[in-house]
Amino acid sequence: MSLSIIQEAIANKKMLCPKCKKPVQKFEKYAETIDAVRDGFNIVEIDSRGSRVTLTCGNDGCDWKERTEYWRNLIED
Ligand SMILES: [Zn+2]
């Protein structure tokens, strides 16, 4: 479940804002990636591990906010 990964990353302050490099404070889900799409007569399976979220930095002096499905790139290992 990608949402729990995001939640955990934020709780552990591992989701970093690309602008101020401080931990992102909150997120909102805006779409689940679908599991399969119909492509003509075929059903094409796609990787559904990504959810689209709106990330909000929330730190003082930073107004960074972004809708992204590439939130994984912002999580520090
Ligand atoms: Zn920021």
C-alpha cells in the first residue's frame, strides 16, 4: 500500500521538500492509480504501486506544494 509508505515517510521525516530540504508536513490523496486499463480489445496490466498525492511542505517560509505520482523520489533512504 503506497499510502502507508507515504504516511510512514512523513511520520519519520524522510519525505523531503525539494525546495527547502525540510521534511514535508502533510499529504492528501487525489487519485489511486488504476490496476488495469482497457486498450482496444486487450486489458493491459499496469503497475499500480503508485498513488497520486498532493504534497504540502508546510514549513515556515516555504510554500512548496505539488501534485505528483513520483513522490518516491522525495523519500530519503
Ligand atoms: Zn519546503
